[in-house]
Amino acid sequence: MSKYKILVVDDEESLCEILKFNLEKEGYEVTTLYSAEEVLSIDITDMHLIILDIMMGELSGFGLARILKKRPETVDIPIIFCSALDGEDDKIKGLDLGADDYIAKPYSIAEVMARVRSVLRRTKRNVVAEQPAENVIRFEGLEVNTLNKRCFVDGEEVQLTRKEFDILTLLLTNRGTILSREQIMRQVWRDEVIVLDRTIDVNITRMRKKLRQYGNHIITRTGYGYGFED
């Protein structure tokens, strides 16, 4: 696995497609189903999150959640209810069933995306469980997979250039150590003939922005070099 997998369950196909489109833009892998019964007919144990409507067919979202939370293989899959039922009692019932969040319709897509990010940060079902531990370097919500050359920030993939990826991997591997520009050049650029100090500076500046809050952990020691500090 390399992406968070999200299951959207709603009997309104147009809403499913809108959510699918926007979630995939954020980098998630999305499956859509149109009834609670369909969910029970397939294997969903690899899902990292379920976005679930309540008023559907014979089996409601509440009923589905009750079943999933009783099964050992699905009990820890986070659930966000998205429903036109917006009363306080409905929200309390949903949360009491074990849901991680409850969003009342109509909702804004921006709000749904923010709630999804928040729930995934809190629950953190592992998106790299199938990769050997030695191939994965983690610092809090920052994750680098040296096998498939991918980087994730709080579960969302970040596109790094090859040099940015190699610099980040080097700094994370030597966390707490200041590496000189010469050391970085030897490890990252290797046999390339001409590399200016400014080239390293530019790559690190770009990388800091891409890593968002984790970019602040890449520090500069003037006259010495760069490091990654907790």
C-alpha cells in the first residue's frame, strides 16, 4: 500500500462521484458503494476510512456501523458519518456507535477534506504495513519509503525531486547530526562534476516548503551545514 484507502458509501451516486473526484485530487485511493448491504458483501479490511451516509435502503448507516464495530477485523476502521440527519440526538447516536466524526448535509467539500485529514491524523492506520520496516523512515507524521521512493506528510503524498528525496533521506537517517555541504554533495551528487553550494541551498529551501510543518525540523548551522532535529 502506498496511499490511504477511503470507502464512500451513499445511495446518492452523484454525491459519491463528487466526493470521489475531490478525494482523489487529494491523493487518496477511493472506492464508492451505494448501499450498506454492498459493504457487507466485500472485503474492506484494508480501508483506512469509511465516509458513511445514514439513510439508505433496508440497512441504515447506523446499522452498518453497529455491525462493523462488532467485528474484530473492522472495529478499528474510522468512520465519518455524512448525513442529512442533523439533530443533536442523531449526532450523539453516531458518535456513540463509534464514529470518529459526524458531518451534516449539506456540507462544503473543503470541510469534508479537512475532517478527513483530521481523522486520518488521529487514527493513523498504517499505509505502509506491507513494506519492511527497514525501508521506511518515520518522524511523527513524516514518512519516507526508500524502497518505492515516496514521501508522505500526514498520510498525503508529497512530490519530491530525486535530489530532494535523497537529501531528506540522508538528513533523516542522520537525525540530530549536522552534515556539511561537502558530505551532502558526496552522498547525493556523487560523481557529478560541478555542484555549487547554492544548489544544495535551493533544494533544501524547496523541500522545506513541500514538507510543511516538518520543514521546520530541517535546520541550518551557519558555517557548518544542515541537519534534521526532533
